[in-house]
Amino acid sequence: MDDAVDAILGQWARTRPDVDVSPMGVIGRVSRASRLLERGVKDFFAEHGLEAWEFDMLATLLRSGADAMCMKDLSSSAMVSPGALTNRMDHLVRRGLVHRWPAPHNRRMTLVALTDEGRRVADEMLVRHAANEERLLAGLSEEERGALAGLLRTLLVSLGDTTL
């Protein structure tokens, strides 16, 4: 079974047979898969009245296991710049999903925590999000998912991706 990338590779093979374009097969498929998966996630959250980034912020706070996180740690953990994080937190505060306050021991530090409503939304959406991702990956067997995850991990590490 061919995909859109096969068609592109075929065109290059006919047009420039002297150039090894096989890396385009990998990068093109990763890129296309990323866009399609992101669309599937974005559309899912939109159906539930959330932006994907809103869930990401709530999920980061939830998975930290802490009562609160400082904005610096949240920025690092969520891979968001401090300026973008401030805007996102402003939005989530207005929605009543998080609250923030100056740290008592260091007024230059700001702490952020889920509100009860934010925790409810994060908990509920986590279960639904996991089911949606299961749906998005339904075309792969469990063994194929494991192999793909391992290969992508190797690629990410080789590109300099590190743990939090």
C-alpha cells in the first residue's frame, strides 16, 4: 500500500535519480504524521471546549504530583517560554482552572496550582484524551507501536532531545 510520500519519492526518482532522497521518506512521513496527529488532538479538544495547550498546562500541573509548581519549573516542564507561559496562565486564571500567588519565601517567585475545577477538568480530560490517542493509533498493533516508539526515541535522543 502506497502513501503520499511514496508518490513524492517516485517523482524524485524519475526527475533526479542521481540524488538519494530516501531520508525524505522518513522525515516526510514523520512530518505528515505529526500534522495529522496534531489535527486529531486539536479537533478532539475543541469538541470539549479546550485548546490543546490548555490541556497541556493542566496536565503538566496534574502530573507533577505537587500541590503547586513555580512558574519557572512549569515553563521548563511544559517546554513553553516564560512570556508565553504568563499569557497562558492569565487565560487559565480567567477560566477559573488555575490560581497563582507569590511564593511566601521568595516574592520574585510565582506559584501556580490547579483549582478544584481545573483538577476536575484535567482528570476527566486525561481519560478522554488517552482514549482519543488510542483511536488515533488504532492502525498500529501493540507491537508496532512499541517498535515505532523505540525508533522515535532513538531519533529524538540523536537530535539532542533530553529529559526534563
